[in-house]
Amino acid sequence: MRRMVLALILAGLGFLAGLAWPRHAVDGANEAVTVEPAAQASPQAAAPIRRQELAEPERATISLFQRASPSVVYITSLAMQRDFFSMNVQEIPRGSGTGFLWDRQGHVVTNFHVIQDASAAQVTLADQTTWDAELVGAAPEKDLAVLRIKAPLDKLQPLPLGESDDLQVGQSVFAIGNPFGLDRTLTTGIVSALGREIQSVGGVPIRDVIQTDAAINPGNSGGPLLDSSGRLIGINTAIYSPSGAYAGIGFAIPVHSVSWVVPDLIRYGQVNRPSLGLDLAPESWNRQLGVEGSLIGTVDPEGPAAAAGLRGTVRRGRRFQLGDIIQSIDGKPIGSLGDLYQILEEKKAGDTVRVVYLRDGRRQEVPVRLVALRR
């Protein structure tokens, strides 16, 4: 009996040991299977690819931006506003735009519409210093204005001037500005077209405008359009877009217009255009009369037009006695005030022009000596 009990106990212990041993062996085997193969299958980390040298066009663009961007400024226009609670009058930001340094005397060129109706303006340079600006001169008919800041000489780096008369469709251009307040943004493109015409804020057409596909957005106004040498060839002034944002077409005032307007604004505060001593009637009158040319509105009695015998329109009671109708000056047709401005921009005080006009249906011609515009 004792032997039988002992045998049963030993058999039970053996059975329990047999159950325990296979599980331990399997667990160990599983560890070997799961750990070892996983370690062998672990992928090697990809070796970093060393960046190649920048391509020559990339280096040229980077160099252009580094040279030109210190000349580009951020303009904040300010307006006066009375606080509702304290009734104190204070200056608040009303808009922003772009400009660029013209010379080492602190003159900054921008669009007139950037500072239009502002009570004051501030200019932020590339080093993030901000300076109060004074208005030196403005030409609304050209959408140009000149400000001046009193910054140290070492902070003033003007842009070199290029040429716009020899531009070609397809050549590369670069625009630097502050679109949507994002300062010193570079966009690139090409000259898309030449000889465009846009309307200025002064109501006079701006001609020979450069069209570009370089991205120009609100805030770019007044910023420079550069050629591949980093020279100024235009001032970004408008976009053509149904939404008001970039749609692939932007316009820039050519530098050949800027280069003669800005010196006049600095010296005189306005464009020193020579004068005939007359004013044209509204263009709507020409359309109503169905005339070819531009009707003379008023004539300065002491001006060169009066000395040459030209007559203006006179009101007699409830009726008008129409003046002379200018048809051409130096062979160039005159159909609007813009045409007259365009011709006079190419002249200077003291030049003599040949004026062809209609009077009572008869075509006549007279020489007129231009004088400096009176102020």
C-alpha cells in the first residue's frame, strides 16, 4: 500500500514537471524566434544625401536679393483718429506698402496711392529700425511720391538705376516687396508685355507700362522691379485681378519715367513740366461735340498760348462760345489730357512746338514757345 501511494506521488510529480518543462522550452524558443529574426530584419537607416552645389541661376538670384533687399523699405501710412472714450486724437496705422531708397540723402520713392490721404508715414529699414518720414513731393498723375527720412548714412543704400527703353518680352525680372505685410519678399518672373496703359489715381493715363507675371500682391505697391543685374527697371504699382490678389498680371511704372519725375519731386515738390499756358476741356465735351482733337477750356492771358493767339472756351450767359480744338502738337495727335502730358514730358521750358488746331472748321497751325509751369 505504501509503495503504491509512493508510486502515485512520484508519477504525479513527474507529470507536473513534464507540463512545466515544455512551456518553459517553448517560451525560450519563442524568444529566440521573435527576438533574433526581428533583429536581423531591422532595416538600415538611409545614409544622408549630401546636397549638391547650388546651380548658377540659384546663386545669381541669391546674390541679387542679398544686394538689393537692404535698399527696400516697409512703409506704414498713418491716420488721425479720435479715441471714443478719452476723445484724444492719436495716429493709427491705416495701410502699408513698399518703397526703396533713392539716394544717400534719405529720399524714399514709393507709389502716391501708398501714402494718399495719410496724415503721416513711417519707414522701416532692413535692420528693422523705424523712422518718421516727411512728404517731399508727389505726382498723382504718375502715381509717384517721394518721402525723406533722417537716418544715418551707413543705413542708406540706394538702388542702382537700370534702363527700360531696351526691355524685351521674356527677359527675367525680380520683384521685392511687402505683400500682405510680409516684409522683403522676393518673387520672380518675366516681362510679359510692354507698352501697356493703366489709369493713375490722378485720373491721367500712365503709358509705356511694363507688364510682368512676377507675383505682385497688395503691399507690393511702390516696390522695385529689377533686372537680372539687380538694377531698377520699374516700380510695381498695380495688379489686374478680379479678386484683388495675384492673378498672373502685374504692372510697373518704367524707370525712364521715374528717373525724370523723382528729381523734380525732390527739387520742386511736383513735376516741373513745361506749359502751353492753357487747360483742356473735359474729355466728355469732345465726345459730345464729336470733334477730332481736344477742346481748349481756358487760356492763361499771360501765357504762351494766348501770345500765339489760341482761344479758350467762353461762357456767355447760358451759352458757350467754343474755343480752338487742338488736333496735334509736333505731328502727334492730341485726343486727351494724357496725350498732352505725354508730349510735354519730352520737352523743356524754352522749346518751341508746332500746334495744329481747328477754329470755325478751319485747320490752322501756330508755333508756341513753352514756359515753366507756374506755381
